[in-house]
Amino acid sequence: MVNASINEVLSRTIITSLTVVLVLIPLVLFGGEVLHDFSLALLMGVVIGTYSSVFVASPILVVWHVRTGGTLMKKK
């Protein structure tokens, strides 16, 4: 079930992240001194957030579900 959910939201997550990154890169490169630091922080946040949404959250959910005594449902 987790695998199916990740596959469904993966394209939306990647498209949204790439759209934001395409806006932030010019701000990092051509923004002033204040905008540079702020947009760099946003850029790092988007990259780390996308990574954690795709590769960290699902294994944590599976481990948490198993430890609490739940059973993993398999797709029929």
C-alpha cells in the first residue's frame, strides 16, 4: 500500500519541486545579497523536503506500523 501511494504522488512531488527550483535558481544567482541567502535556504529546504518525502517517510511509516502491531496490507 505504501509503495502504491508513493508511486501515485511521486510525479506530483517531482513536478512541484522542479517548478519551485526553477524559480529559486535565478533568485540564488541574480538576487541581491539578502535574496541570495533567503532563496538558498529555500532551495535547500525544497531539496531536503522532497528527498525526505520520497525516500525517508515511507520506510519510517512501514517500521512504525510494524512495531505498533499492525499488519502490512498487500495489494490484491
